[in-house]
Amino acid sequence: MTATFVHYRRSRAFSLIELVIVIVILGVIGAIAIPRMSRGAAGAAESGALSDLSILRSAIELYAAEHETAFPDLANFENQLTLFSDAKGNTNATKTTVFMYGPYIRTIPKQKGGPQKGSNTVTGTQGTAGAGWWYTAATGTIQINAAATDKDSNGTPWVNY
């Protein structure tokens, strides 16, 4: 009796159906992931701008707490927050027995989002070109310098931050 061996040849390639399924799955993943990744940079800038705004607001509040509720002047805003100051708000680069308050922040942060991105200038007039921050000395409020129509990637006006 002779043994007959049947050898089946196994295919090592993918079938057309398998390739189509893989391509469809990759397409679905790409359709979900690519828009999220493209918004990542904008979201990071918006988050950074919000964080910087919070730091500035805290520095202003701390200044007011140590200066009998007086907020920094617009004309001396940067110096009053980044240098040592006396009780009247006069500033000095070094700490002395008179200039014993502050500094509250190291530098005014550059705007990370909005139409004035990259600027660390502070203005008293909303929408001033080239100024990153809009500050009202009478109330101590600081906002991102933008027009009411300028919006972030989610449609929120920058001035509402």
C-alpha cells in the first residue's frame, strides 16, 4: 500500500477582503484622530493664555493686598509687578527696608493666543494693536487684548477669558 501525501500550499499573502478591511479601519481612525491632533496646538495656546491670565490676576491681587487695595498704575504696571516697591507704589530694583514689597512676577508673559499673540505689552485701551494685555487700573482687571469679535478655536471670545 502506498501512502499518498497531499501537500497543501499555504498562501502567505493577505486576501483582497482583508486589505480592504484594514484600509477602512485606518481611514476611520484617521478621520477621528487627525482633527483632534490639529486642534491640539490651538488648545495648548488657549490653555497657556488662560494660565498666564490667571498668574497676572493673582499678581495684581497680591499687589493690591500689600498696597492698601491700590492696584498697579497702567504707566508703571510692569515695574510695579516685577520690581520691589514701597507702600506708595514707587519701585526699586533691589530690596531695602523701604522697598520691601514684591516682586510679584518675574516678567509680563507674552500673549499665547488671540490676535496679539507674542506681545507682552499692556494697554489701557481694548483692541490696541501690538498690545497683548488689556488692563483697567481703576478695577485691577486684566484681559486678553482682543476685539469682542475675536474668538478662540471653540468660538469663545478672547475677552471672555
